[in-house]
Amino acid sequence: MNEDPLDPHPPQRSWSPAETSEGSQELAPAGALRLDHSVASVLRIPEGALDAGQIDVERGEDTMIINMGPQHPSTHGVLRLMLELEGETVLRTKPVVGYLHTGMEKTAEELTYVQGATNVTRMDYLSPLHNELVFSLATEALLGVQVPPRAVWIRMLMSELNRMSSHLMWMATNGMDLGSTSMMIYGFRERELVLEFFQKTTGLRMNHNYVRPGGVAADLPDGWEDDVEIICDTVLERTYEYDELLTGQPIFRERTEAVGSLSAEVAVALSATGPILRSTGVPWDLRRTMPYLAYDEVDFDVIVGTYGDNFDRYSIRLNEIRESVRIVRQVLEKMPRGDYRLQDAKVTPPPRRRIDESMEALIHHFKVFTEGFRVPEGEVYVAVESPRGELGCYLVSDGTAKPYRCHIRGPSFVNLQTLPALLRGGLIADAVAVISSVDPVMGEVDR
């Protein structure tokens, strides 16, 4: 049918559902949902986890579905949300992921265990050392080896510094999302101290390939104790400035208190971990509940909240920075001497100084980095506490130098399940604040 573009009353066009369908990604009609067992459009939780009266939102006749993202700057990456609104109230939410797929798990099957850390470190790019750590721990579990004590404590030092830098980044971006441009500047300023130390130690500010199966790539640099002491003193002092800047600020409190609340039952049912779970009052922290490295030899507190709202998640991350400072200072006191990596010729390459002196060392170095090392057949799952929650690595070995299967349990991916529950019944104006409080890293979601 030809239409006259100048006709003030063009004929009405009839649209069939197929013309606007998004297939499996489409937000299903509300009437098709079993609201007694649902907190969102696609999520289901176990029977009895919620009472129907708790989750039902009164729905009028006129609702609107809008898209937020994936290009929205406040979705912390290429996250897309489909929101059903009644006025300014969010009735349902459907997170849509997959815009950043890199195929890292499939890539891992084509890389040797020696090369694996260069791949996984790029998933959660704000805490790359935790990615390297969990992959290395899983590989070492399959090998049945234990790294030297100094390597264990170096790993713990770097992990806690990485936790501090990640939370500082969150403080910065969360401040910006809530309108505090000053917090954005301050958070980046303190994070820079940690990244400068990482560059001095590993050669890179991010994606370090520093924690490797068998230990770490290099020993700590000369004067590292002074550098770390300066970081601890500076960051701890600045956390109290953040406290003064944000915690009592009326606008900040109104944007965070009783916004994005979550109960412990729903958080557990949705497998949430990290600050999201602890904000509901559940003291689940793998460093305490399932200790790894040498966390059972240091003192620290597991910070928990009460209401499971944005303010609790802010308070937990702020105080976890202080607890990481506390752990790092204990590492400074207890750091043992000795080797920084396993002295096993089948796993670790020879020292570089020997390559110029020994033909055997040169051949060994060449074979380790070209062929890798063989890992006995088996499967293992290892988990660590990343800044965002439980970061797990499932490895399957078929006896070759490459993993048969590598799967990462990314906390950002799992924690995104909480968004429909957090946003339900809230205002669209609070969506940015709630997304920020989840702290998703899309590189880990779409790994």
C-alpha cells in the first residue's frame, strides 16, 4: 500500500506480533507468568522461598516496556535491561546479556596451562589477579602440588591489594552514578596508588599474568614493604574522608536507604554471593568459611549488613577496604623468605639468568612455553572470594597439556539474577543506583 507522505491522515497500519518479536529474548506477557513462584520475568526460585503476597506488584492496565542499555553509560558495560513500567514504577525486569562474548572458556581449551592465566585474567578486568589465582589453584589441585609459602603469601598480598583497587573503583563509579563527581575523582586517585605498585611488581597495570601455576611470575621488587605501607596508610585515611563525604549526606542516604532491598532468603535462592549476599546479613565469605591460601592465619572481620539495600552494599564495600588494609599489614609482618615459585622442572621454567649459561636450561625454557606441561587426568572445582563474590573454576584434564574443559563460575553473571528482585516495585529513577550496587563486570558475564 502506497502512502502519501504529505497526507495529514495516513491510513492506520496494522502490525502483526511477528514483526516486533524478539524471539526467545522477548519479555513474556505478564499473564503467562506464575507470579506465586516468580520475582521477575524469567527467574524461578524454590517452592516456599517466598510468599506470594510478598512479591506480587499491583498491575494496572497500561504498562510500557522500555530498553535500558546496552549502550547506556550507567549499566557498567554492555548490559541491557528490558523494563516493564507502570508510570515510573518498575513492575518487571529482564536482564539481557551476550553483547560482549569473547569465548574465553572455549579459548582455554586451545591454550596450554602455562598460557591459561593470560586468558582468564581478562574476564573480570577490575580484579584480574583473582582470575589468575583461581585458575592456578585449580591447575595445582590437578597436579597435586603445593607452592612454596612465600608464593602463597605473595598471592594473598596481591589479591587483597586487588580487592582494595576494585572496591575503590566501585566507590568512584557508584559516586558518579549517584551524582557525586568528587567521589569519582577521589576513587581513581587512590586506585592509582595500587595500580602503580602492580606495574612495579608485574610490569602491567591490568591483565598481569602474574599469578601462574606453580607460584608467581617474579619476586616482589626491592622496597616493596615501603610501597605497601604507603598504600595502606593513604587508603585507610581516605576511607574516613569518603565516610564524611557520603555516609551522612542527605541526598546520598535518600538514594540508597531502603532502595533495592533484598531478603536473605531471596539472595540465597538466587545464588547471590559477595557483598550482595552479605548485605542481607548472611556472613558468607570464602576466606573465612572455606579458607584458602593463608587466610586462616590472619585476623579480619566479615562485614555484614541488615536490610540488604543499596546503603548496606555501600557500607560493606567501604569497610571491606579497611579489612583488606588490615590483612595486608599482617602479610607485611608475616611474609616468609624463600622461593616465589615451585622448583619443579616439569612445571616451572628455569631462571632467566641460566638461559644464557646452559643449553639444557634454554631447551627446558623453550619446551615449557611452547608445549606446556602435562596434567594428570581428572576434574576439580576451586573457588575464591573475589570482590564480587564466589569466583569458581571448573577444570577437566584429559592428561594433555591443554584443559579438556574450563568453566568459570563468574559472580557478576550469577549476581545479575538479583536485579529483577532488586528493581521490582521501585522507581525507574533508582535503576541506575541499583545496577551500580550490584557491581557487575560484563567481561566476566560474557566470558
